Amino acid sequence: MNDKNQKPSIWKSIRTGLIFLIVAVILAYGFEITKIDLEELRSEQRQQSLIRVTRALAQPDIFEYEKETQTFTAPVYVTCPTGGAVIAEPDTSGPYAIVTPECAEPGETVTVEGFNFFPNSTGPVRFVPGNDPTNVVELGNETALADADGHFVATLVLPNRPSEDVQFIRATMSRNVGAPKFTQTAHDTWEKIIETVFLALLATILGTLLAIPLSFIAARNLMKSVRSPLASISLSTLGWPIGIAVGILVVRMVANFTEPFTSNILVNLVSVVLIPVILTFAIRWALPQDDVASPPLGLQIARLGVLFLSALVGFFWMYQLAGLFMNVGESSTALLGSFAFLGRFLIQLGDILIVTTPVLGALAAGGVFSNFLGRIGQRASEKLNEGTVKTLNLIASAAAGATVLGLLGWLVEWLYQIGRPAYTQTGPIVVGAVLGLLLAIFTKAKDTLPTGLVIYYVTRTILNTLRSVEALVMAIVFVIAVGIGPFAGVMALGLHTIVSLAKLYSEQVESIQAGPLEAITATGANRLQTIVYAVVPQIVPPYISYTMYRWDINVRMSTIIGFVGGGGIGFLLQQNINLLNYRAASAQMIAIAVVVSIMDYVSSVMREKAV
């Protein structure tokens, strides 16, 4: 009985011992890899450096005083001259110092005693080599502190500067005068900490605006029910590159047509005011809400034509709005004085519109073409017989596969410049076409495929990949793209915010209650209505909470990306650390700590009220 109980106990002890041994070996190897050596910590040089830096950090360069200074230069001989040193008596009516002994060998210590200096003043006591008392060169690192009577005693080790001529020891004592004032470091720190806060704010706003729509397609519960026939998927895929190409071409034509009018502020103003009114009536006619029966073909074509013209006029309006912003901004900047930043803001808004209009036009055209061709594929799959649908699937799927892999091959060629078209262009196109054919062959003609899950996995993969890249690395890339400064920081933090918030938002969408979603869907609501009425009401409070928390995170991260030129307080902190200006670095670290603490408190209060 005892043996049976003892054997497990022995094996348990052996196993426990082995576990401790393995842990000890791992720790020992960790010590070896990380080169832990306390002997270095005990070295006198390291301790002196540590003390010096710690004292500098404990005295942040925030306040300064006006200084009044007293200087006295006392003679000394190194070494003693032949016949002894002859030193004249100092003038005791003002500040003076006496060196004892008056001559000594190099390396010996002399005592410097000062009298009649400012009470409680402090300053350096240094050796001045040569026989010129006005020499600006000083040797040594001794500091004297005068008492309430202006008296001090300091010791100084004479350097190895022997000379038959008299040399000098200079005492420069100073005291604070008047009220304290902020240093230049404090002013620079204030400017940069404000820059840091707004850098984080703009990055958060940009990231939030783009993360919200991404979160819906990255939510599994919303995407898993999305299924489409192969013909619809293939034609929809083909619609994107076609639509993007058409959109870029059309927007360029509109831009060329608009260019002569953008410099006229009157044309800008009239266009911005009247075009929205015209577009409202045109779109209402082209998209009536009370159509029950299918309208005649001629009317449908007319309505499509009106929608196309409305899109052209809409792009014209965007360029005119950009022109209005830039013209008003340029004319008002000189008049606004201290508020000139408002004029520059309008100029930047106009520039942003000019840059983004072609992108929006291309994406809008791509979406329209994709949706139109996708609907054709959907209706064909529903109404045509299986043989015809199978043929359509073979053709459309092969074309879509060839297009997708062909574009990927073009991207690879652009990135790596391989210079082998057979590998980067012809090969991918053929492989894509073959894969598309195989997919069409092994898929039943009218079967639906889980397109929602495919989009979900692709989106999640991209978000996870980008999120694994630190904002510091993103900042390096954007510094190369737009130059050193806070703009690079905004771009880097904005991109990191997009991928981080999209993940948090999508997980919140995945955790909503299914009841409202099923109830809205049962009423026949489309996908957009389902999101608006069943999803959005459940996610608004956590979205607000996550957004405010992200702003808090961005404030802290912006202090780091400044180390690589991303602007903000981190850039200034990195400069002062490199220059060994630890007092200034201490002021910046205090500012960072204060702002982060305030942001943490403010965001917690706002989350409490909003959620």
C-alpha cells in the first residue's frame, strides 16, 4: 500500500525537479543572451554618469531668472617661480578671492576663498591657463556656493600647465534677480505638445471615418449570409477595373473643362450654390420613389442619361468648391493676421478636394459598373436555363480570373521590375483564366458562393497585416513620402488607427444581439436598412468609447513617432537626448506625462457620459 503511494510521489518529485531545472536553464540562457552584468553597474564611471543624468533630469529646464554676476580673477603660479611668488594684495572694497598656497606643483590642491560676493550666490571656480586674465579658456569643474555673507571656500586641483609666468583662477558668482519666467525650452515644449495633441486628434478623426465602413465588411455575422451566383461574382469583379478606368478618364475630362473657371471666385460661388439645387431636382426625376410598374425603355435610358450628366455636374461642383476654398483662402490669409491659419486651412481643404476627387470618381464609377454587371449576372442566373448560365459562368469566370491575376502580375512587375513579361504578365493571365474555368466547371450553374465570407477573410487579412506593422515603421515610410514633420505623423497614426479601430469595431458588430437583426431582416429590409436600424443602434456607445480611447493612445504614440521625424514633442525630445541636454529632455518628459494624464482623465469622463 505504501509502495503504491510512494511511486507516484517519487515521479512527481522528479517531474517537479525537472521543471525547475528547465526553468533555471532557460533563465541562465536568457541572462547570457541579454548580457546581464551588474559589474558594469558598479563601475565608478557609470555611477558618475548616472548621478549626473539623474540630477539633470530632476532639474527640468522650465523656469529661469535674470542673472547678475560678479567675477574675480586671482593670480596663482604653477610651478613656484625662482625666488618665490610675489602676489599683490587684492582690493577688498569689492568681491575678491585668495588662493592658498599662492604657488604649487601640477596636480596639487589649492584652496580658493572668496569674500564680498553676492549672498547665497553660486558659480564655477576654474583655472585660467596663460598669463592673460581675460582668456576665455577655463579648466576644471569645481563649483562654489557663497553663504549669507558672500563668503565661500572651494578647492581646485591644478592642471598640468607649468609656467614661469603668473596664471589665474577665476570665480564667477551669480544670483537670480526678479521673478521667474519660462525658458525657451518651455516655450518650445508648449508648442510641440500642442502639436502632439492635434496630431493625435486629426489622426483619430481620419482613422475613425475610414474604420467605420471597414468594420461592417470585417464583421463575420454580417458577411456570412452574403452569397451570389458565380456569374454575378465574375461580372462584378470585371466591373471594378473597367469602372475605375472609365472614372479616371471622365474625371480628368471634367477637370480639364473646369480648370479655366476655378480661378474666378464669382463662378465658384454661383456654381457651389446653384448646382446642388439643380442636382436635387434631376436626381429626384431620375430616381422616382413612386414607380410601381416598369417604365418604358426610352424613359429608362433618359433617366440613366440624366444620372450620368448629374455625376459629371457633381464632379464639376467638387472642383468649383475646391476653387472657392482656395480663392477665398488665398485672398483672406493676408487680411486675417493672427488668424491666417484659417485661410491656409481653406487652401488645404481645396487641395484635398482636388486630390481626392479623381479617387472618389474612380471608386464611384467602379462601384457603379460592378453593381450594374453584377445585377446582370444575378438576373441571368435566375432567368436563363442552366446550359446558358453554365456557358456564361465559363466565359465570365475565366475573364475575371485572368483580370485579377493579370493585375497582380502587373503589381509584382512594378514592385520588383523583373523584366520578364512571360512570368509577370502572360503567365498570371493564363493561370487566372485556367483557375476561373476550373471554378466554373466544378460549380453548379446556379449555385451561390459565399462571397461575403471571402470579402470578410480578405479584409481581416489586410487589417491584421497592417496592424502588425508598428506606427513607428509607418512613420518612417511617410517621412520619406511627405517629409519630416507632423503631417507624416498624422498619416502614420491615421493608418494605424484605421486598422486598429476597424478590428475593434468589427468585433463589437460581431457581438451584437441577433434578435433585432433577424427582426429587421424579416420585414424585407435590404442590407443597408438592416445595418442602419438593427446594427447601428447597438454599436454607437462602444464606438464612441473606442474612439475616445484611441485618441488617448494616439497622444502617447505620437511622442514615439517623433523620434523618426513624425513631428510632435517626440521630435524635440529625441533632439535633446542626442545633444545630452537632459534638463530640456526632462521638461519634455514632464509635459508628456501631464498631457497623457489629462487625456486619460478627460477620455474616461467622456466615455462615462457617452456610454
